Amino acid sequence: MSYYSCATVRFPVSIRS
């Protein structure tokens, strides 16, 4: 889940999309 945490901070829109 580390990747998700890092990704959310860097590309929150990308993850939510």
C-alpha cells in the first residue's frame, strides 16, 4: 500500500480518476 500512499500525494487526480 506504500505505492498508493505515495501516488495519492503525487497524483491524487490520477488515482481518483
